[in-house]
Amino acid sequence: MKNLFSPLQLRGITLKNRIALSPMQQYSASNGIPNNWHLVHLSSRAVGGAGLIITECTAVSPEGMNTLYDTGLWNNEQVEAWKPIVNFVHEQGAKIAVQLWHSGGKGSHKHPNEGMKPLPLSEGGWQVKSASATEMGGVIPQELSREEIQKVISDFVSSAKRAVEAGFDSIELHAGHGYLFHQFYSAVINKRDDEYGGDFKNRIRLLIEIVQQIRKVIPESMPLLARISAVDYLEQKEAWQLSDSIKLSKILKENGVDLITASGGGFAHVDKSKVFPNYQLPFATAIKEEAQVLTGAVGMITTPNQANEIVLADKADLVVIAREHLRDPYFAIHSAQQLGIENEVPWQYKRGF
């Protein structure tokens, strides 16, 4: 019987367990270059036993960043900075994925310690662009031209190649949380009247084209993952719904995506009454069952029993732990102990466990 510590096969790689470190921005990079903070943050969760480490959302271009402190993968200096992080994670028996991303109209913000306010051009900010000139968070972005869309596609492909060069085991596309892909596939934002707007097929076109192009330049054995917002959490009739996500997930699978993490929202704050343990798990379960694709579960998953039950009940294939991993870098080791499952502890730490 499968449990939280059963291996998970993703194309040519095998995760030693079904616990993943969720991508969480650290706002600690300079010029897109990861540093010692990222080495310790990511590696300590690998030491702590997680089977898959997923980096914070990593921009494919300078204009794809949200803040000036995000990580990137658009030049060779960044590739070289990622390599020791990747190597150390591997030394702990874990796999590592880079989450590639473009913030689109949600870009150009100040550091969180300064309130995440829009960053003026005079302070190093940039003109943000999106699917359409639709207001988001008090900012109206410019609509991307067809030529600019082609550059976005090229940027993702180039970053995917760099991910292979840096030694990453997998790539995850961040296609949720109100960022660029989501800005295209949700009709709440996308008001275009060309081949990238209008009906469902056109609104998902950017994401699908990038998936197709990335699969051509990465090894066949390399898993390609995607995180989507399963719902917009909005009342408008044009809001993205779970049924849309199921339809999208089927197409993603057909085009070579191996696992889909089902999150939600991005254009508005979620009503706190809708946030409770496992509150987004039904999205992952529905996509898994209807699209017949492996899924990752997120959403207030904080205890070993809770995480294990998700796998035992076959509600999702991977449990993606965010804030609890901030509180406890050794979540996986502690989970095995609590569940009474034999699990390896780094020999350097065995006397503490």
C-alpha cells in the first residue's frame, strides 16, 4: 500500500518519498543570482528528508521578476550559482526542480519589507506587461504584442536549456497565482481579440506552446511539472473554474506535463472562511481523477498524519509542503518518526533523532 514514504516515479527520476518543498520566494537574490541564503534554505530541507526540492519562482527574464530580489535563470552567471545548490541537494539523496516563471502584470514591486508597493521607474522599476491592459492591484499593465509574446516563449525555452545545464532534475512552470500564464488563461484578465485571446483554446495557447517548445529542448527522461490556479476564487461569470482546469490538465498531459500541482487564486485575496486544512485538496483530487494525471496537493497541509492520509486515500500523488517547512526544515524526518515508518537520517544528525 502506498504511503507518504513510498517512492514516486516521474519519467526518468524516482523521488524517495512523496514530500516536496513548496516554492516560496525568499526575496534575497541580487541580479537574479542565488546566494548562500538559497543554498541553506533549499539544502536544509533536503537534509531534512524531503524527496523533492522545488526552488522559488525563478524568472526567465529581468522583466519577468516581481521584485529586484527574485532569483533568475536567464544568464550563465545564474547557471553557475545554481550548480552548487543542485549538487548539495543531490548529495542528500533528494531531487530538485526549478520553478520557471514570468510575473507579467504583477511585476515591478518593492521588497516585502517595504510593503510590496509598486516600484517606480525612477527606483529601478519597469513597465509591466500582460495579456491585456486589465487593472491588477491598482496597476494597469501594457498589452503584450505578438512579437513580445514570441520573446516570452523564447525566454522560457532558453531558461529550460539553462536548467538542464545547471543539473536540475525537473522543471516546474508556475502557471498560477495571477502571474503571466494565469493572466492569459483567465478571461478575467485576458481581453485580447487575437489568437492568444477569446475562447478557451486561444487563452491557453501561450502555456501550451511553451510546454511544447520546452519538451523539445529537455531530455525525454526529464519530468515537466506545472502549478496552476485551479479556480480564480472570483464570482464573475468569466472567472476560471475547476472544470476549466480539468480540461487544461488533460491538454497539458497530452503535451508532456507529468504532474500538476493544483493551487488557486491570484487576482484577489481568498475569503478566510474558505481557508482551512486541505482546503485546496479537492482540486488536486478532481484533476487526478478526471484528467488521469499525477497531481500535487497544497493548502494548509501541516501534519504528518494529514499528509500521509492524502497519499493513502489516493487523493493526490505528491504532498507539497510550504509554511510547515519554514517552521520545521526536518518535516520529513519528523513525519517518518511520528508515523512509525523507517526512514534514513543523515549520519551526522542520527544522535539527535
